[in-house]
Amino acid sequence: MEHVLYWIGINSNQVKEPTKLMMLTPEEIITGNTELASPPDIYQKITSTLDDPTKGALDLAKIIDLDAGLATRILRLVNSAFYSFSANITSISHAVSIIGATELRNLVLTTVVIERFSNLPNGLVSMDEFWSISVKCALYSRSLGQHHKNCAKMDSLFICGLLHRIGLIIIYSKLPELARSAILLSDEQAISEAEAQEELLGFNYADVGGALARQWQLPDVIQATLKNHLNPKTDQPHAIESGIISLSLSLSEFDTSDQEALSRFSEPDNLLWQLTGLKSEVLDVVLPEVDELFSETYRMIYQA
């Protein structure tokens, strides 16, 4: 597969054939940039501590408490309707003991990713709009996972849904002219932006997101869903999770109050319902759940 870094001959009215100047893969976009080559220090410290059998909740709390902003965001989330705990949680050590190690790692990753990627230069999309769709996708993913028969194994779906389009921000920031041309091509040919990226770059934003997840050594389920959510298949690792992210992405991008569109989406021959093993009737519960949680969760995660 050929990969294009830059081309010439682009104007605002027409997408022309690319003139290849050099080749670049998704992996090279990540490893060749200091902002992207490694995860934030605090996430690495948390991961190392979680992987150390001699460390415990107090050790994790000490790391997080050194970052007052991170600690505040985590406590706000833990005490929000997102978790609905009956008692107020006032310390990070208490939060760790309540939500567990996996959930803590996901909360830290949520916070540090939003902080890092919201600051990447990008003139192609509003970050408010980007994170709004991402948070909706995350909430739909979490809720669908909670209603799955294997819900005990679906505890990373929120972070998978939140990060599913992170590769798009990387392309917008690092390859802005290519990204702009893909948007133009998408409009002109009535194809998805990812398909336009494939045609012009040789890869799409999911490939870039997957490369980032591998480079950062994120959990396997995050690597798989970021890479495969645009075209989930039964023979892929974590296929059910990828299918749930794909369902959630569709829900987050159209008006769920449009009953005709929702009816088409809910048809039983939709392959994503078959892949995930979920029934579309679950939307009767999932849609109001997400509606109730969205505003507060978005504010806690992105605007805090």
C-alpha cells in the first residue's frame, strides 16, 4: 500500500491527482513526532505502578495527587451521575478502592488525552464539536456494553469510544492540506471522510489511531477498537467491542429523535446488531440513559 505525505496542485475548488513527494505510514506519523511518540508521563507512571505487584492504592493516589488538576477531575467524575455512588468520595485513595485499577487507568487516560490532543494545532474542526461527538460515542458504548450478556468484560468501552477518532485530530494537525483535500473529496464524491483519506493517503484516521494505541502500548482492546471500528469483522480480536463502537459512532452522528432514521438503524438485518449479539430494543433504555448523562459528563471531562 502506498502512503502519501504531501502533494501539490490543490486549490479550494478542486481535488487534483496527488504528486507524490515522499512516503509516510501511520506508524511514522506517530514515531516521528515528539508530541505523539510516547504517552504523558503521569499515564506511564500509573501504568507502571498498576503493573507492580508490590504497589497499591496509596501509591497510585500519591502519583495522582501530585497533579492537582488531574486529581480534581477524577474526583468530580467519580462523584458525578456517571457513577452514581451513594456516598461522597473525597480522596483519590478512596476512589481507587471503589472504582478499581482498570477504571482508574481509563480515567487518567481520558483526562491526559483530552488535555494533550485538544492543544494540537487544528483549523478543520471545532474541538467542542469533536469532543461532543466523542463523549456521546463513549457514553453509548458504555451503556450498550452494560446491557451486553458479557458486560463484565466490557469495562473499557467508554475509553474506546472516547478515543475512537483520535487519529482524525492527528491527521488534521500533522497533515492539514491532505486532510482538507480529503474533506473536499468526501463532499464531491459523497463518500465518507475515511474513504476519501484511503483514496488520497493510502490509510485513514482509524489506521493512525491504531498506530498511536500500539505505540503507547495501550490495552489490546483499545488498540483493536481504534483500528477496526470502521469495519468490524468477526475474525478480528475484540470484534464485539469494535462492533459496539461502530454502533455508538452511528448513534452519536445522527439525530436519535428522528424516528424514521432510528427505525432504519434498528432493523434486525443490520450486521452490527448481529456481530455484537445485541438487540436493537436495548435502545429504549440506552438512549434516555445517554441523554441524561451527556451534558454533565461532557462538562466534567472536557470543560472542567
